[in-house]
Amino acid sequence: MRRRFGLQTLAIVAIVFGLPSATTAEVSRDSASLSAILMSVGDDADPISPLGWSPYRSGQTVMILNADGVVREDGRPDIAWRADGAPVVVWAWNLGTDHDIALSEWDGFAWTEPAFLTSGISDDLDPRVFVELDGTVHLTWWTDGTPSAVYVMSRPAGSGWLAPVLVTGPEESGRRPSVAVFDGALLVAYERASDAPGMIQEIVVATEQPGGDFAYEVVAATARADRLDAVLHAERGKLWVDWKQDEALIGYAEREDGAWAVASPLAWTDPSWIGVELVRRDVRLRVLVN
């Protein structure tokens, strides 16, 4: 589950501004109960620097995750929520020569020791996480290379991690994925180069098929050369994906009657991180009220 700006039984997300290029996950505790997750994000122009964890505040009631991340220049975190309201956090840990994907989650009293889910000499970057209601965790990331490759791996409820699965095809170069589960199907959205006339990149959604193969659908194309940051959302029986269409528009498309609808744009006038998130919030409201 991916919740943005929403109250929960045990946790809230607070967005705190004013720290330059800093991203932090903290947990504040009230007795034995989890009370808040605090994320502080620098208000840089797009694209926001993917580097820099830094504590927002400290004290006896705060359990800071990855306090040394700012020194290592780790990649930005992504957060999803278990059904009990506890967070699961993933990020790219900077080893100095490359990045590996790390995961930590709140066990009710503290953050678990970060688990490294990838290894090797290639850069594993920009992970995103999705948690099903039964506790199954899905993680996706991309490995920089020629070509760049998108992977997904899963941890079924009550079990261990399954082996990573390659999502992109052998001749395909994919970047910056996100993952969701909808109607029992695992889906991964990512950006790749486009061959369409006048277009530079496109958004692809890969849906896992029985047997483990993927079916690929091009949702939209754009002349934007910078990162698109496509994010899949599955909520209240709705599935949609949104992305940075260009410097003035956030594009989005909803899955309807088994097919992706024609992409729609919303104005994006604030190039900062919060500007992007506010438009994504408006997209969410539009989708859920229809």
C-alpha cells in the first residue's frame, strides 16, 4: 500500500520543508505506539537531488533510520505501509563504488537492521516498494548499464524473499520503475527511450502473466528528456499511473475496462518537489471521485 498525505490509525506522514537537499525517515514514539513518520525534503528545483539523508530532529523519543545516509550520500527513500500502519522503507545504499538496495521496516519498537537485497558491482538505483493487505512486499529498482534493466522481487506474507525477476526485455533499456498489485496482477511501470516521431521517452507498464512472463503496454510518450518518475497507484479499486510529461504538465492515465485510457494532463507550475506532489494529489482526487 502506498499512502500519501493521509492519516492512519498509528501513523501520519509529515512533510517538513526548509532543509536543503535533505531526505529523512524518522519514527517518533509515544510509549510503545508508533505515532509519526517524519520526512524532510529539500525544496530544490526539479529534478530534486536524489542524494542526502539528514536527521530532521533528534531526541530520546525519536528513532532515526539511516542516520549516516547523509554522509554516504545514499539515494532517496521510498515508503509503503503495512496493513497495521507500520512503514517499510527502501533506498539505494551508497557503497562508494556502487549502490545496493537496502530495506528496513518498523517492528513496533525500532527499525530493523537494514537488509541488503542486491549486491554486485553495478549501480542499483531508485527503488520503490508496494505492500499488499496480506503483508506481501514487492520491490522494484533499475540497474544502470548498457542496456539498463528493471527488476522486481517479492516477499510473500510469512515467507522469505524470492529471487529477483528481470522485467525489461533483452533489447530494452528501462529506468526508474514503480510497482503495484491490482486485481491480483503484479504491474511495473518504467520509462524507456521512444521510437515514436518527435518523442524522446515513453511510459511502459509491464503486467506479469501466468507462468512469469510480462505483457507490455505503452501508456504514453513524451518529448521530455529528463526523468519522468512514473508512479503506479492502486487504491479503492482504481489503478492509475502519473508522470512528468514536460516542464509544465503532469500526465496521468487510468486503467479502465482492461485498457489504459488516453493520457490526461494537469498543469504543473511549481518545479519543486512539493509542486510535483501537490499535482499528484490532485490527480489522485480526480481518479478516486470518478
